[in-house]
Amino acid sequence: MFKNQFFKFFVIAIVLFSVASETFADTRIRFAKGRSSATVSGKIGTGGRVCYVAGARAGQTLTATVSSRSGKVQIFESGETSYTLNVDYSGDQSVCVDNLRGATSYTLTVSIR
């Protein structure tokens, strides 16, 4: 009886973990051919975080700007709605949008030059 319950618990835990890991996966930003910026929109819950990745080469500059209906969404819990990164290494660069207030919608624009 105990082994059977443990097995069920184990299976449920694995399913929940795999669903959670997909839920929190970063979203790739894709740029249209010939474009150096892209805009994405979404909804974010109270206290939520949504992360994006974009490929960039060393020496490029990544700029991100976020706006929201509530005005309370920011980049990397910085309190700022814009962010600039001088890319030190080639590869994926991350930008996270944080919401410290009630659920709202947002728009994020990322440029790489």
C-alpha cells in the first residue's frame, strides 16, 4: 500500500515539475529579416516575471524598453523601464520583465545594434 502511494506521488511530482519548467522557460525574441528590433506584448500577473532571450554578438548594444497599462512593470526589478547592455560575449542575452503590482498587460521592445 505504502509503495503504491509513493509511486503515485512520484509520478504526480514529475508531471508537475515538467509543466512548471515549461511555464517558466524563456521566450525567444525573433527579429524579422533585415530588422534590428522587435516588439512583443503579453500579460503578467501580480509579482510575476517573464524572461526573454535574444541572440547578440560581442560588441553589439542591446536596448530594451517596456511599457505597461499600470505603469508598474519594469526590467529586472530595477525600477527602470529601459535597459542598455553592451554585449561582452556572443550568444543569448536575457531580458526579464517584472511586475510588482496588480496584473496588467505590457509591451517590450528589444533592439540590437
